[in-house]
Amino acid sequence: MNWDPLLITFKLAVVTTAILLVISVPLAYWMVNTKSRSKPFIETLISMPLVLPPTVLGFYFLVAFSPGNAFGNWINEWLGLKLVFSFEGLVVASIIYSLPFMVHPIQSGLSILPHSLTEASQVMGKSKWTTLFKVLLPNCKASLLTGIVLAFAHTVGEFGVVLMIGGSIPGKTKVASIAIYDEVEAMNYGAANFYAAVLFVITFCILLMVYLINGGYLKRFWK
């Protein structure tokens, strides 16, 4: 059995989730505290992947990142990145596609914290970033964990976006969801079941762990 699609899938999910965490924390903090008129437009752009068909996003990614396009050619020449039919392209597309699954839980967690926490930190002379990372984030660990898991699981389950931007190149861009589709097309149901079962078991265990941690069941169990 070829393990490459599974390895590529989880490598993509880990890299995407790590980058999203770095991006989403300050972005969610800004959206919670900003009074800018641009906030509704930015929130709309972030939330678009929730409602748009993945093939629509994948198509526009393919057009934008193509070397035949001015933007794609600029990325290729000046940054040395080929984003079409490459693992790097999968990462960029996955970051944009999974962004709301990381941002929204963190934004929700920060928004329900009492403002007195921020005020107390500011009275003590702490900067905004110190307040965010030392005071606010430790008090919304459940939201952080939820965002991390949702982004990871969503990236693992991607199909339309990764197919459009990455294709199905064995050992390079062929993730597990595409491998399942290819095996079903070839009527090789045993291989398709193997890939599907591995994804099912791993994602089930990850989600179960989140519910156990957020619900406090593990603490009660160890007591």
C-alpha cells in the first residue's frame, strides 16, 4: 500500500495549521478590538470559503498563481515560488481555504473575555501584545484548541481546492482525498477503503480528544 498520499496529507495539515495559528491570533485580536469601517469587508472575505464551492476557489487560485498570469509570473520570478501543481501551492491555497476555521473560534473566544482583564493589564503597564499573549490567550485555551483542530481536520479533508491547484501528482501533490477518488475511479475499493479508514480513525480520535479536553472529562477521569 502506498503511504505517500497520507504522509503528504498530514504534512500539509501540520504546515497549514502552524502558519494559520501565527496569522489568525493577531487577526482575530484585531477584529475583536477594531472599530474600522473595513471590518465587515475583511470578515466577509475571511468567511467566503465557508459558502463558496471549493472548485470556485480552486479555479481562481489556479488562474492567479499560473505563470501565464502577471501575479503568478511575479511570484515565480521574484520569489522563486511555483505555486501551480506544487506542494507550496497546496499550502497557500489551504491557508486561505481553512482561514475561517481558525480565525472564528479564536475571535469568539477573545470576544467573550471580560474587558477588565485587558484594563488590568494596561494599568500594570503591559503592552497590547503582552496582554494578548500573556493574559488573554491563556484564558481562551478551549477556543485556541478548537481552532487548531478544526483547521487541521478541514485541511485533511480538502478535495476540490487541492485538486484544482495541485492536481494529482504522485509523491508531490496527491493527497489522501484525491487518492480515494482515483482508487474509486479505478474500482480499487480495497485501497480506497484503506485511505478512507485511516482518515476516519485519525480525525475521529482528534475530535474526540478535543471534546474530552474542553468538557473537562479528562480532569475528572484522572481524579
